[in-house]
Amino acid sequence: MVTIKEIAAEAGVSRMTVSNVVNHVKGKVSPETEKRIREIMAKHHYVPSMAARSLSSKSSHIIAILLPLWEHTPSSLLLSPYAAYLVGYFEELLREKDLYVMLCSFSTVEDVLKFQRVWHTDGMIQLFPHNDDITHQLALETESPMVILDRHFDDVPMLSVCIEDRKGGYLAAKHLLEEGHRNIGFAGSAIQTSKVVNDRYAGYCDALAEYHLTPCPAWTFDDVIRFEGGVKVGNALIKMKDRPTGMVTSEDLIACGIIQGYQENGFSVPEDISIVGFDNSIPATVVTPKLTTINQFMRKKAERAVAMLLRAMEDPTYRDDLEVMDVDLVKRRSVARL
Amino acid sequence: MVTIKEIAAEAGVSRMTVSNVVNHVKGKVSPETEKRIREIMAKHHYVPSMAARSLSSKSSHIIAILLPLWEHTPSSLLLSPYAAYLVGYFEELLREKDLYVMLCSFSTVEDVLKFQRVWHTDGMIQLFPHNDDITHQLALETESPMVILDRHFDDVPMLSVCIEDRKGGYLAAKHLLEEGHRNIGFAGSAIQTSKVVNDRYAGYCDALAEYHLTPCPAWTFDDVIRFEGGVKVGNALIKMKDRPTGMVTSEDLIACGIIQGYQENGFSVPEDISIVGFDNSIPATVVTPKLTTINQFMRKKAERAVAMLLRAMEDPTYRDDLEVMDVDLVKRRSVARL
DNA sequence: CTGAAAGCGCTTACAG
DNA sequence: CTGAAAGCGCTTACAG
């Protein structure tokens, strides 16, 4: 390994001068000296050691992607297409800024704080905040700037990028209503405990209310676990005497499951039931019929989160902000006109 | 930040003694001293700084997951369900061993070598080796132990975990043949350039040969890009006078696309065409009809790769090995008996 | 524009 | 079982 010392020796300058070249410090090194040093660095394939750098400076250049461990998928969050997209975008966007991505799954606040201290992370981005207590405490105790996706509390300073979940739920139900549906159910992964899902549900209720309808408890499914949960919902629905003609869901995979549940029993979608998904992820376009769904702009969301994080890394006073991204309805083939 | 120095001072011992406790060095510290030190560490939430550690020792505890940048999906590999699974498993498995996961997308060999030097990585795992020249050179020049998935060369020492691709292609075609199909096509993402796809294709040819059949050029689709590419294949097939009754594919998403291409033109699967996927990923179970596909044991594959890497990290002489994982056929609903 | 000194928080290698 | 010395490869904070 070539070190800064050897580069300095060969160039006949001090280590500081090399350091200034490496770090692009303006007006510190004459152009000729810089050119000479750069050539020597290139010749030896010199790269600065991040370990040394991060030890002596405050900055590690490490951004941790915080992945909460769920009960249902202890293996990993990456099993969700939503997470995979985002992590991919983050890696790309952060790389451009000379920042490095570490994955950090965690169960407790202490896990995260420990990770921060161990690596001296420059920043963190949390996906899927699933537990309000933990998120709350994290926002309070974090030492690195942290951006949280899909959750915000007003009573504590925190940086969040959310989407219009309520509007999403509203648009989904409204679309069904406009297509003539009046018996509309809802299937979500955690209406009680997840703010995101709860908001989507609330939006669904808003739309029903506009038509002077109230949600039917029998058609409201809570704690629906991903695709398999959706299949169960589908199986349950077809056994009912009174069936809804439309379903709003909190997640594309749940919608896909319901479709599956219908089809494997000889029913058809959207003939026997109309379904709206949420997220507009890959499964939404792979399933037959293609899913009418609520689209969120993943790429843009990732960009906003990174921009927010970079600003927070520059400006220590920037620690409280909320950005809410828009959503829209994507019409495909899983909804029929009544 | 509490440092080892302060812990040592409070415990009335040298820094070395604390270091030995942290690193679980056996027989170096008396049980009482260790207990006292542990309590003090816990009290102060002391964690060793990885930067300092990695600077003074040789080991950074960082494992890089190498993600080649493709032309077609420059954003990220994580868009593939296959990659998402694996990365999730790796994070989980490595975490247990006190190793940390960094994501490293790259285009050139130099990108990877630079990353190695910058972070002094303890190991690397490469997903989707897509370019033989690069993989070759990487195997030769890497300074950290490296495990490569789905590619192996015999002429250079390298550690690889592959699957029985040829057998997979064979099983897929054989199944169609046994169901009475004789006109069977193949759609793959890169028959020419990807060894994996080429092997799957070769296996398909093997099966045909057993029945004294030869592949039909008109039904052989190369460079099929993911789902959208599959749709195009479907659209192309239905326009043909002579259509195959079965298709073997190199990837579930391609199979899903073909299904889509048929269905959106009023054709049905498997009535109008039987299709076999590859990988047994999430889309395979979400699509209608559910895909008959070649299953590879992802979790096990991840475990084998990690085991191989850990061994290589312990044993500097262990630098050449190949493990080939089995595959099997999963029968679902996308294949009809003729 | 350039440099000498001190230090970041650990571990290695050695001595006792 | 414990410790004092030197060093890992950088940067900070100064001085010139």
C-alpha cells in the first residue's frame, strides 16, 4: 500500500500538500505542484485510507441504510421490492457524492447507536420505520444526521420524507366509487400500528364518506401479511354471502394476493371484484390483470431524501423538516366499471 | 465518545488489557478484571472505533457486495428480485459474524481495486458477474478474498458458488417434452455473452437432442431484457404462422413478460403456450398462471458463499474452489399437457 | 503557497 | 496475567 508519506517524499513536498491535493482544497497548492503530485498519485494508484482519514477527521463518509428487522421477514427487508428500489437508488446517488453505503439491520435503538459509534457514520437513512417508540427515540438520540422515510413526528425535531398516504387511499377508493362501486373493502398490513397504513385507510374512509358510506367491518382486513396474506383475504371474501365489489389495499403485493385468491377458486378479476394496489412496484405490472394502483415516485423520493441528508450534513442547524411527496393513480386493468 | 484510554483509566489497567477484553483474547485477562472492565464499558456504552481498529490492525471487518453496473439498468442491480434476496441474506449472515456490509457498484476493475484499497476490505462477494474479462482480471488482481457467484474459470484461482444451470435448462425443456411438447423455443437475456444463460440454453438443447429435435432459430430469442423484453417476445410469437407450443426462459421475469404478451392479445397461458421460468423468485408466484420454474436455493447459496468467504479469510491458501448447487423443477400452472 | 508538530483510537510486538 | 513503546495513515491547527 502506497501512503501519503511516500507520495510526499517522491514529490519532494510535505504530506500536508499532498493531503490538500487529495481533498481538493482550493488555493492551497500551486497548479504545477498539484499536477506533479497528481501524476505521482496516479502512477502509484494511490488512494487515501478511509480508516486513517476517518480517524483523524470527523468524517467517515459512511451513510448507513437502516433496515428495521420485522417479525414476519426476519431475514431481510430487501425482500420487499419497495426497499430494493430505494436502496439501489441510494447507492447510486450517494456514490456520486463520494459517500459509501453500509447496510444496517436493527431491532433496537441501541443497535443503531452502537453502529453509529462504531463507524462514526456521517449520516443515516431509515427505511420502513415500523415502531413509533423506536423511531421517536432514534430521532432524539441520533448523533449523525438522519433522514426517516414515511414517518414524521411534530413533537421532536426530525428530517422526514413522506408521501401523501391519505390522498393515496382517497384516490384509490374514489376511483372505485366513480366506476360505480358502492361496496368497497380495505385490506392493509397493519392499520392499527402503522401510521402509513392507517393514513391510507383514513383516505379510503374519506372517499366513502363523500358518498355517505361507511366502511364495512366484515370487509376490513387488518394485519394482512404480504402476498400470502392477500391470498387468504381473497379466499375469505369468496366465501361470503355479501361480497364487496371493490377492494382498496395498502400494498401491491396484497392486491396481487387477493387476485390470486380469487383466480384459484375460479373467479375472475376484475369481473368478480375490482382491486386497487399501492406503490406501483414491479409485481403491479407482472400480475394479470395488471394492477390499477397508487403510484409513488420512488426515484424522486430517494433523491429528496439524499438532498435532505446532504443539507443536514452541511448545516448542523438543519434538523427538523418534512417533505411530503405527491402520489397519483395509475389506471390499468384490475378495476371494472359497474 | 468514550475511548479505550478512559475505560482503562477508570478500570486502573492498561489499554492493552481493555483491548484484550474487547477482542475476546483468551487467557490474557483474569476473570475478575474482565468482569470489572465489561461493567465499565457497558456503563459508558463503550464501543471500539472501527476506524482506529482497522488502521492499526489489518482488518476492517468490511465485506463489500460487488454490484456490476449493467447497461440496461444503470440505476441498480437491486431492481432484480434475485439480487435483493441475496443481499438481504448476506447482510444477515455476515452480521452474525461481526462483519459489516458495504454496497459497491462498479463498472471497471479499477473501481473495485480502488474500493478495496480505500476501505481495506476484508472480503468481497460479487453478484452477477456479467463480463468475463472483468471477472477474470478481478480474480487475478483482488487483494481481499473474493467469492464470485455464478461464474468460474478453471485457468485462474477463484472462489465460486454456481448452480447447475445446464441441468436447469435441461429440466425445463425435458418437462415440456414429457408433457408432449415438441415445438419448444427459448428466450434468454444474453445467450451469447452470459455463461449462465448460455448453459441454460445448452441444457435446453440437450433435452431436445434426447428427442432428436433441434432448436428452431425463429423461436430462439436472445438479448431479451427483463419483463418488457418478454412482452416483446410474446407479441412476436403470436404473429408467427408456426408457433411453438412451449417456451423455456432464462429468467422468471422474461417468462412473466411472455405471458403478458400473450394475454394482452387475447391468448391464454398455458392453453396457447406453455412456459417455464427460471429462479423461482417472487414474480413466479405472483403472476397468473403461477409459473412452473426452475428453483434455485437462494438462501443456501448465500450461506455457501459466506462460508466460503469466511474460510478464505482465515486461510490464505484457500483461494481456489468451486461449489455447484443443485436446482430442481417446481411445477405450477404455466405448463399444459399436450 | 508550504511545512513541522501533535494527535485521532486503536493494535502489534515485545518485555516482564 | 499486565503494561510501556511505537506505529497504523491520515488531518487539524498553527506558524511562516
